[in-house]
Amino acid sequence: SLSDFLALPKSFNNRGNIYKQRMAQSGETGLYNAALEEYEKTKSFWNEATSPYEWATIQKNKAETRCKYMDKKGFNRIIAETALGEIHLSLKYQDETTAPYQHRRSVEIKHQLDTLLAVDG
């Protein structure tokens, strides 16, 4: 049914969030990859042109996953720069008025990444 079809990307996002939280606690690399894979599955449903808000949320979730991974495994410039690019994409569609929570989280993640990248030089 249509409602089942529309629920699929939400379930992929939710599973990604579960893996992200479990990985943040354990640091397990497999969970990091599993989270990113779940977020990638949403691409067939949510893209920048047709679902900018949802797509932006996925970009924020991927960046947050990368940050939590680095919290456990240590700084990695490539991962940090990838995450920063994702955060810039998320901020493109989620501002303080239309998405206050998502915007605030993205700004927090951006600040964390800017700090990491500045310290690393």
C-alpha cells in the first residue's frame, strides 16, 4: 500500500538512528557502517529535489554518526570533512524557523567539526 511505501524511508532512518546510538555507546565499527547503510537506503525515497526537509535530516544524521564514531575511534580528517559537507547540506534546508530542533543539532555538530578541524590544523 501507499502508506507502507511511504513508511519505508522512515524505518530506514529509524534503524540508522538505532545503530548510531548503539555505536556511540560501543564504538563498534560494524554499527557505524550499518547506520550509514540505513541512511543511504532512504535515497530512493528522499532526495534533495522532492523531499528537501527529510533529505536534510538524513544529511545531519550521517554527519552525527561520523562525529560519534570519531568520539570513540579518534579524529579522522576525511571523515570530519565528509561530515562537515553533510552538515552544510542539512543547513541549506533546515533553518531556525522551519526546523528549530534539526537546525540547532546541525549547528552544534558544525561547531564540533569546525573545532576538530581547526585543532588538527
